[in-house]
Amino acid sequence: FSLQEFIMVISIALSKYLVKKFKTNNYGEVVIIGYNGGNSVEVQFINTGYETTTTIMQIEKGTVKDKTVPSIYGVGVVGNELVIDNLGNLPKEYKLWQDMLRRCYNSKFVQKNPTYKDCHVSENFKYYPYFKEWCNQQIGFGNEDWQLDKDILVKGNKLYSEDTCCFVPREVNYLLVNRRLHRGEYPVGVSYDKQRDKFVAGHSVNGVRKGLGRYDTIEEAFRVYKLAKESHIKQIAEAWKSSLDNRVYNALINYNVDMYD
């Protein structure tokens, strides 16, 4: 073949791709807008205008993905960020993002964990590139065993967003876990001693239950628990002060324990 003949053969071979639309499995149709070899084909999604580079094989199989379309639990948009690193692992940011969306939008998870009922994610946080960048700007994100929290800055909060979320040590996160569904009819920190006909106050310190005495009324027992719990929260805040986001430290120092937390 001469060079001219070779170019003609390639042009004919490509013509079947360049003049038609290709269906994808979940994202509508694509058209080819550039060709740099079978393993580097530029396509554009007709529905959204999103452009990406793929392979002829993926085009023919219909497995090309439009990363501007919500694909994670029906709301999460991956965007152009890579979700698998060079070692084949999921980045920490992606695993956090996916887990956050699961807690809010996976009906089976919410059914098993009803404390997440009505929880939702801000529009910004539904976009993975934004969430990833936000994570890397936060105090504590890179620390081992620190967790994403949505309740400390805004008590009773149901929204995951850049204004309501932060990273805290596991010890701090577990400090304020709401156990309303498991404690029965009495206020937090209070139980009933039927044998003595008294109300018992108590709270956990480092996983060990600490008794705070027996009292004639629920109100008395709760008052003792409240003082002990708030004092313990302040102690933990002071212990972690040098590492915490100032917003977290201030929230802990000013935390108010309510009877039905």
C-alpha cells in the first residue's frame, strides 16, 4: 500500500463509526468526535454534551459512561475524577463519599438504620470532585481513624454539607452517638431499678459503664447524668483541643445535653 491508499483504507474503515450514533447501556447515545487509534476514541454524549475518551471496544459494547449523570444511588455524580488509584484501590475520599450517599439514599440501609431517616446530602456534596476537594481542605481528614461527622456542629442535623460536616477522632464521634431507639422509655442516662423503686443515673466512660447513684425522681437522676456527661465532653474536648477544628472544639465546650437526646 502507498501512504495515500493506506489513508483511504483507514478512512473507509472509520466511516462506519463517524457517521452513526452508538447506544450505551445506561446513558443514551454517543457520537465519535475524534479518533487517535482504537484505544483512544473521543466521543460526545448526545443528551448532555459530555465528552470523554474511550475505546472502540467500549463503544461497541455500550459500556461508555457519562460521568455527568447521577450514577451513585441515583444522586451522586462522579465527574472526571478517577475512582481507582494506581494500585487498583478506591481513594479514601471516594469511599467516604459513597458511604455518605448510601446512608441517605439506600432504602435498605435506612430501613436497618432508622436514625438516618430523612438524612440528605447538599447539591455540592453530591458532586464527587467537589466533595474530594473539600475533604482535602479539612482539619483532621488525613489523620488515621478520624471520621466524617454531621451532628457535632449542628445538633440534630440531617444534612451532609460543607457547613455542617467536619472530621473528628473516633472517640469524639462516639461520644455523642444518639441511642434513643435502644434506651426505652426513660431519658438519656436514666434507668429504673424496680427492686429499689429508684431511678438510676449512669454514663459510659471509655466504654465502661459508670454509676452515678439512685434517685427518687427521673428529673433528679437526669440532672446528675447531665452534669457528669457535659463535664466528660469538656474533658475530651480539652484533651483533643490542639488537633481539632476550632468549630468542633467550641461545639463540644458548649454542648448542652437534653433529656431526650
